[in-house]
Amino acid sequence: MPTRPAAGRRAIEVLLEAELPRAEGRRLVLVDAVWADGDEGRDFTVQIDGATRRVHVTDQDSPLGITEAWQRHLADAGPDGDGVLVVTGRVPVDQLGWDLRGHAVRRRPLAVDRAGIVTQLFGAENLDTRMVREEWLLDALLDAEPSGGWPRVVGVLTRDRALRALLAARTGLGDTGADSLDLDADTLFDWSRGPAGPRRFAELAEPERVGLTEWLAQVTGPAAPTLLALAADGRGADALPLGALAAAALGCPAAADAGFALGTLFGSALGSFDALTPYAAAATGVLTRWIAQAEAGGPAGADARARVVAVLERADQLADTARLTPLLAEDRLLPSGYRTRLRALAATLDGRPKAAQDALRRLADHQLATLYGESTERARTAVRLVRWFDTQAPDTSSVGQTVREHLRSTGRVDLAVGILAEGDASRDGTIGEAYHRLIGRVRDRRRELDERFARDLATWTEAASQQAPNGALLIEDVLAEVAAPLARDGGRPLVLVLDGMSADVAVDLAAGLDPRAWTEICPAATAGRRSGRLAAVAMLPTVTRVSRASLLCGTAADGGQDVERAGFTAFWKKRRRSSVLFHKGGYEGTAGHRLAPALLEELAHEERIVGVVVNTIDDALADGRESGRARWRIGDIAKLADLLDAARGSGRPVLLVSDHGHVLDRGPRDTGPTPADGVQGARWRTGPAGPGEVALAGPRVRAADGRITAAWRDDLRYTARQAGYHGGASLAEVTVPVLAFVPSDSRIPAGWTALPAEDTVPDWWRGSTVPVAEPAPEPKAQGRGRKQAAPQEESLFPQPGRGTIGEETVRSAAYRSQRDFVRLPPADTAVAAALDTLLAAGGKLSPAAVAAAAQAATGKSQRNPERFVTVLERLLNIDGYPVLQLVESGRSVHLDKELLRQQFTGGTPA
């Protein structure tokens, strides 16, 4: 007897829906199939011609059984009933009597054509012939039909289309209505991380699991069988972590031992060890792509980062369970490998820079270095401090030189200490202790510098005044020496006073400004001098009442906001300019306004000078910042981003200046104040100086009749504990950063020059060599009767020699031809210098550095660096080839050395 097909409820329903409308009232349906759904599904209803018909299914194996079932049905339903009896079973048709067959629909057993039914359910005209022989697929499609039915298909229902729909209905992977499914390893591994899909797959009948697995292996690759076996085993969530672990195990030196331990983790889900390699490769590929998404940032990047971290931390847990962790210590993907490299770096911090730099390179080579960005940056900061230890102390012979050097270099030491003091996110005790020791060494050396500065400050203060600054920029001269030059020729600077901003805060804020929006500038250097950031010396003691008042009045003064407003107005009135000064509470906008309308009106004024005092940093010294972070970002300071945007919108240059700096309290919390007499403030008093203090007297001491004692040690205070303090004589408190910026689409004022970012960072911080020229020599005396050459700007970059690549480029026929098509091209000397400087720097510099190179070569100011670079692009990018281009959102200029050679130097090796 041939094997009868199996029919479930859905197959019977479709059969009844097709046959009953033309059954002429017959209520017996004989089906040539066996019932597949068990006892629970034997009673149901169907809709026929708008009416609901009750159905009962019985499975019978003899003609007598069928007859008795029919008689019972008639007795129960009555002669006028509309209930339908469906009989399935293994009784051959030739054993059925004609009296029974006479009551049956079509008077014979009806065949269950599952292929036809599936075709009908999808509304297709034909069925892929391969599906006819796949009973598991047809049965699954009948059983898994969604409540709203299968999506309609035009023409032929292909096997792939049917499998996509079945996969979506059974496991939630994809959409049953989709015409196509972007199914790859990424999709499959991502699906495995959810609880529902793998559980539903595990509940499928074995033939269906096997069939889907074989198809997915063809579509997504050889990793699918192992992944789905894990899902069927209830371990779908571990599919990707196990893949990452497999990649680590196969790549470690003891791969054989690791592979054995790995086999115990996979268990029966691993068909053979040969399946490990493709599975590990697929998992690694997925994670690598997720890491790239995470590194791109944004909401999607944050989600990708969370996925990667969760998967890899689980992989580490599994490795620990299998005692694999020691074997995988050098892995480039697992978090444990990152921590191993981080610990190795920490072990080098007590030594010389080379070992630390090598360890940092290995750490940065780990695939999670960017995802663990804060930890990596903290490690990089530690290595910077090791390099700083290896540099000689600066030869600063005056107070003015020392505060400028503090803004350029030692202020970054304070920034680095603050970053390290936060501790590593891993909370690893070994790493934390290494950072703690390094901080201690740094503070000891910094105190040596502060002690030397305090002695110099005491000597200098005795006679220093506006009439005799002895080479220093005084805070009371900042308006006259810096703001007033910015206001020449109709300039309208916004004077932004960030109360309490120390050098470490200033350099961090400047680095956070978008170079597409702002260009940092500084006064053009005279012959023999190097351009750079300005730093002023605060008034003494370094407290707001005397130092900020002196800054805003343009002369030695002390007082509160009324004194500052009157002094600011008087200073600019002497220069025939109107002005207005806003303090806290005056520039913040009311509900619905980002900034006060009165401030916006003043910023839009065609002539008025505007000053704004922002107290966020100084206020944070009392109670500390809620975030506890050492670094200050633009967005951390109240309304600073809005103020900068408003200034840029009105085309104003910005002078970013402080009134004094501060020191942070990093001592034990149970440390009390230092007992002392004559206490006047947190860091200054009257009376004889003791250890860690210096006596200061002179015209610039604006308290206690011109004679005070100030603390120079950062851990010395006379009042109750706060987050930070000022008033003392340390470099951090006395140095006043003075930074100037212009909107990047504006011209640089006369007498000023763009300040390349490369020139604001010391070598020990950068860790690489970028050409920084020595000051130009003083011009030699000319003989009688010969005209003396006009002094040029200081040469910040090496002048191109005869026959340099830059000179060969500007002499080439291709360049001369292209130059004819560019309006107002820069001088050949400027272009050659820019190219040679870029090549010397490895092909990458900031726009300001490129413009400064051209200026140094010609003596002609490039007052719009971005425009200069744009003109260079037009000159060099022949036929669209990107010889030179702006990259990193306009932060850097990139020169392609090979393209430059091919386009202009005739194949001459560069």
C-alpha cells in the first residue's frame, strides 16, 4: 500500500473552501490523506459562501469505521444540519461501497495536492518545480500561513521567495511581504542575539530546521549551520560571542590547546573543527563592521558600540569559563586583550619614553582602541607625560617668558594630570596605581617650576608696572595691546572674559573650536620673533576683584561690576568707540530666547565694542562639577556656544581671555586647611612667608597696602575645602590666557596672522615632529649707500631651496597651463613653499599652517587660510585628480605625494 500524504487543518480548510461551494449540499468529505494535527485540532469552522460551517475531522482505517463515523455524524447533526464530516485515513478507494461514496463530495476520496494548495494560497499561477518534491517545505508553508494569509505573488512562486516568507513567519527574520530579503551574515548574527527568533527556530520540526539551515548556508555562507545549531540548542545569544572567541583561539600561538577548549564550549553545535574557520571569519567580519559603525559616532554609532561591547564582554566570560583567558591575552579583538595591553603600557610609565611609546602603539593597534576611546586617550596622555619628563626644563629667564611657556607647554601638563586623575574606566587597580605614581612624579616636577617662578615673580613684582612691564604682557594692558588692535579699521571684537579660566582649560577650549567656523590668529611677529599665543600676568593677588577689574578697566583697579562697566566704557571712549559690558544675568535669554535680545542687538551694532563676563568656571571651583571631568568643552560653559555663534553671525572677531587661573584640590578629602595668620583668602594672606609661600610687594599688588604672602604650592590653602582655588602665586593662577579668533570666512585683520594648530602644541604632547622653524636671523647691516631690505615676517617654516619638489611643480608645463585658468593665483614662491612644507610634514597640515608657510616665504600675509587652500586645490587638482584636498571636515590639508609627482614633476621620484 503506497504511503498516504499527511494533511493538517490548513490543507483541509483550503480543500473545503474549494469543494463545498459546488458540493450540492453534501456533508461528507473523504480525503486521501492521513490527519497530521492530532486530536486537539479536529473541530473547527470554515467560511463558505458567507456562512459559517462547522467541521469535524476523523481518521479511520477501515470501511466499517468510516460508515459508523458517518452515521454518528448524521445522528448528532440531524438531517437538516450543515456540519461537515471530513474522513481521513488509509482505506483504499476500492474498499469503499457506493452507498457511502454516494454521500461524499465528488463521490470519491479527494486528493490533497499540497503543491496546488500552496500555489493557491500565494495567488500564484505556477510553482517552482523544485518545491513539488520538498514535502517539508509545502507542509511548513501550509502550517505557517499568517493570519492575514500569504502575500500575493504574480506569476511563479519561486523557491527562494517561498523560503523567505517561511523564514519570516517562523523566526521573525525578515518580512513575509518583502519581495527581497537582504540576508547576510550580519543579519543572521544580529538575529541570533534576540531571544524570540532563536527560540522559535528551536521549536520547529527537525525536517524544517534542516531545510532552512541548508538554504541559509547557501544564501549567507558556511557559518549558518553552526549558528543555527546553536540557536536550536537554545544558545543563539552566544553565537556571535563564540564566533569572536573562535577567531581569537585560532589566531593564538597555542591554537591546538585553545581549539580543544573551544570544542567543549560549542558542544554538539559544532559539526567539525573544519567549520570553525569560516564561522570565526564570519563573526569577525560582522564585529569589524559593527566597530566601524561605532567609530562613526552618532545615535547609530552608540547603538553599534553597545552591541560590540556586549558581545565581546560575553566572549571574555565564556573564555574565562573554559580557562582560555591566559591563552588569548594577546588577542586584538577581545576586551581582555585590550586590558592586557593597557596593563603592559602602565608597567612602562616609570621608565623612558621609548618603551611607553611602543606599548602605546600596541594598544592603539587593538581593534577596540577607538571604542574604548577615553581609556586609550588617557593612556596616550600618560605617555605624553613620560615624554615631558624626558624634556629639559625650559630656559625662561623672565616672568613674561614663563607665563607664555606655561600657556604653550606646562599648562598642558596640568591638563594631562587632570585627565589621569579621573582614573581609568576599567577600574583596574594596577593601572590606577601606575597613573597615581606618574601623577606624583609630575606634581613634584611641576612644584619645582612653580617654586622657581614664585622667586622670579617676587623679584619682578617689586618694580613691574604698566610703565615698566619688563617684557611681560600685563592683564591691565590686554585691552590696549590686544583688543584695541582688533578694533582698528572698524573692527568690532567681542571680548569674552571666562572668569577663572586657566591655561589648561584655555588650550582645551581652543582645540574644540571648529576650524570651519573659526581661525585662531595672533599678532604678526617681528623679525627674530616667533608668532604664538599671548599670555598675560594677572594682577596680585589673583582674585576677581582686582584682576578682572584691572583687565576690563585697562589700568590697575579693584572693584565690582559697577567699576568694571565704568572702566570698560571709559577705556573705549578714549579711543572714540562706544562699548557695552554684560555680566552674569545680563546676557542670558529669558524663556524662549537663547541669548538676551539686548545682547543680540548690541552684537548687530555696526560700531559698538561688546564685552561679556562668563562665570561658569569660577563658580565651579566652589562646589565642583557634577560630571567630575577634568576637561572643559565648549558646551560645558554656560551660553559659550551661543555667544560664539552670535559673534560669528555678526562677523565679529573674538578675544577669549581670563582674569586669573586656578588650582584644583587633589588632596585627600580629610585634609584640612593650613593654619596661618592674617588669612585674607583661600590662597593669600598677610604676614611672613613660610614653606610653599612667597612674599610679594610692589605696584601691582592691589591689596593689604601692596604687600601680601601668597601660596605657590598647589596643595596649600587657608580656608575650607573646595573643588579649586585662586588667589595664589602658582603658574596656573598667575597666567592669563589671551586667545584671538576670527570667523573662518572673514579676512584676518592687518597686523595679525593665522596661528597654525601645529604651532600651539609642544613636541612632547604631539609625539611627532612637524617642521617648526627657528626664528629668522636679524638682517645684516647694509653698507653705506645700499638700500636696506625690508624685514620679513619671521620664517615659521624652512624656505624652499633650489630645485625642491615645490619649485619643480610650479615650473612644470602642466602647472603653468593650469595657472592661466585660475583668477588671481598666489605667487609661485608661496605655492612652492606650501607644497614643500606639506611634504616635510608627511603630507598633512592644518590650513593655517599651509598659509603660514606661504606667508613665511613671501612676507605677504595670507589673511584667509581656507581661501588660500581652495585656490591651491584649483591649481593642483587637474582633471579632478585630488592632488590636494581638505579632509577631516576642513581641519586638515592632505597632499598626495604620488599624484603630485605624476601630474607635475614628470615622473621624477618624490
